[in-house]
Amino acid sequence: MKMQLAEIAQALNTTCEGDAETVITSVAFDSRKIKEGALFVPIKGERDGHDFVASAIAAGASATLWEKGHANKPEGIAVLEVADTLKAMQDLAHYYLQKVNPTVVGITGSNGKTTTKDMVAAVLAKRFNVYKTQANFNNEIGVPMTILEMKPITEILVLEMGMDRAGQLHELSKLARPDVAVITMIGEAHIEFLGSRAGIADAKMEITDFLQEDGELIYNGDEPLLVERAEKLAQDKATFGFADQDTIHALAMRSTMHHTYFTVNDTDREFTIPMIGRHNVSNAMAAILVGRHFGESDEEIAAGLAGFVPTANRMEWEKGDCGEDIMSDIYNSNPTAVKAVTASFGKVDVAEGGRRIAVLADMLELGSRSSELHRDLADSLDPDKINVLYLYGPEMKNLYEALTDKYPSQSLHYYPEDEMGHLIDDLRSDIRSNDIVLLKGSHGMHLEKVLDRLK
């Protein structure tokens, strides 16, 4: 972005204390990421961003937002006073979005939204100037930051939209006003806050609250909770999945260690994605529908899917220092995601004498049903497919107890949360070069430390 402070002040209905002709070239809320010419946005969170304005000035910030009435207003920098700094950043993002005026694709879902975002962006980039959410910047801070980071030449903006409570997607939809909305699936993520899968479905549908009148909803047609709610929507709709009634549905699928090949019902073309898993075929079908919405050919779509690069730690293959192959899927976790990734991992071929070893850590934010949902994973785990299990965290003890009659004792290991070092030592002494290893757990369980030690 590039805007004079006078324009920013007008957009925020405030005045500029300082040189209003100063040109702002970026926006940042983290003083450690300030660049020359930046507008600093001090946000009140666990720490008060106003306390870091001196650091922002030292790093080269040209201006700062400032909450009215907040003490110690800085000197030596242009200041724009606002009632609420986060709201002001969101308002500035909405203004900039209208100024650049790209077509907006909004993507949400309990699982798969980051991978789908990456796939959609790769597909659309074959024909358009595309900007997408970086990493998983998908909340009330991340979405406006993504908007403010896009270049003025952006034709299509692909926004990942996350939520952990009712009403959050309503506000993000109001900010972004999507032309296309995608819902990947409904799982159990954040059920602690939303009470039930029906509550999760209601919250996910909020992405359509400000869907453009001539927009389209693309969603998982195999989820009855979504089908029921989508029927009430006036805009165009298209579905993806594995059932005959879906607009597109997967037919033949085959996998190697690093790729999945599949066809869909309405074309002879085979599509390829550099990931494994039925759930990632589902994500890819969402991207196919988005590509077709924008008039792309199946040839362009196939090229985009074949070459897309997943965000780190989403079913990403790494190499361990024993020569083993490690699948890292450690950004988030919930029952649907664990069942999907273990099913896919259980089909990966191993070298002669090799084993499939899975390290599963706690799934967080499952509320009062957490113990039950961890225990219920036992039904989806087969010692003939996942040969050795390392379970980590207090909730995984429930799964360990449920598996003691299913797995031989030498193939089933449990570690409390304070024994990560013990877990790592046992893994390192157990793993052989012809094994393959899966790491899966919620980000808060820090399996990246296990990955670092194995590498």
C-alpha cells in the first residue's frame, strides 16, 4: 500500500498530528516487524501495544495510531488519535479494499482452510494477479493485515477466515464482502466454545452473511449440516465431495508417497496434488470449482494444483537424521483431522522391514467432551497400518488406555506433558532409516520441538 497520512486520517474520520503529506508504505502491529515508512498500530492484547511505540519509532515508523485518552502520547512521530486502534485498522483495511477493488474469495472450515487457500491461490495465479493470506493470518487482526499488505495491482484476494466463536465470521465477512465463499468442512474444532457440530455449522455459515448478491457459495456437499443451511441461501451454489449428487465428485484416486492423482465426474483430465489424503482431494475439488468460477480451463487448474506449495507443517515431508521420512502435520489438530491424516499415512508404502510410527499429541479446545473424543480415536487406529504409537499429553492418556487391548505393549507408548525429553530420547533410539514417522498434534503441544530433534 502507499497512502498519505491525510488520506488515512480522512478514511478514519480523524486528524493527523504531524506532517499529513507523509507517505505510509506499510502497516504493522508488531514493533519488531516495523519497516521504514510504516504506520504502527498499537493493539491492546495480553500486552498493550502502546508500550512499544518507542521501539516502533526506533525501527523507522513514520506514524502511529493512538487510542484517545491513552497516556504518554508520543512526540517526534505523526499521531492519528482514534477511539479503538484495532477497529481503526479494520476500517482502514475496508477502505483500502474498496480502493484496490479486487474480487474476494473467502475460505473457512474446521479443517483444510489453509491448504485450500494455498490451492485456490495457485490455481487463480495461472491467469490473475493474486494475493493470499500469509501463513494462517485469519482472524480479526490477520484478515485486515492481509488486506493492507496486498499490492494495488491485485485482481483477486484470497482470504483465509478462521473463527473460534459465534459472530467472528460475521464480522470478517462484513469487512471482506466476499464474491466467492468456500466452506471446506465441518468438524469438531472449537466445539468447546460452540457446543455442537450444528453450532459450528451455524458459525461457519456466517461467512455468507455479506456474500455479494451475485456471489457463489462453494461448499462440502457431503455434510448434511451445510446442505441444510445452504438451501436457504439465494446466491449461486456449487458442491464438492465424494457423493454422486455433488456438483463435482472424485472418482478414481491413487497415491504415491508425495502425490495424489484423481479424476472427477465431469472431465477426463487427471489432476495431481503434491500431498496425500482423501481430505486433500476434497480441498483440491474446492479449488477446481473456484477456478472454474473465474473461467479458468481445467488445464490451467491442473497446472496450478500440481505446482502449489503448502504452508509449512501441513502434511509436509521432512527428512530425519537417521534417514527416516517424517510427515509433519503439527499446526492444529482435532478428531476429524487426526482420523484423516492417520488414514492417509496408514496407506503410505514403507520399505521392507520399515514401520509406520505415529506421534500423536493432545487435541486442544474440545471442551467437556475432550476425554471422550480422544478415547474415540481408538476405533480409527489399526496396528497393521499404524505399527507403533507414541502418545503425548494429558488427554492422550485416554486414547492410550483405550488401545491397551488393541496394540502390543512394545508398540504403544505414553508420555505426560512434562516428559517431552523422554519421548524424544525414546523416539531417537527407536527409529530406523527405513521407518516413516507421522507427527500430529495441536500447535499448543509444541511438536515442532520433536521435529527439530529428529531432524
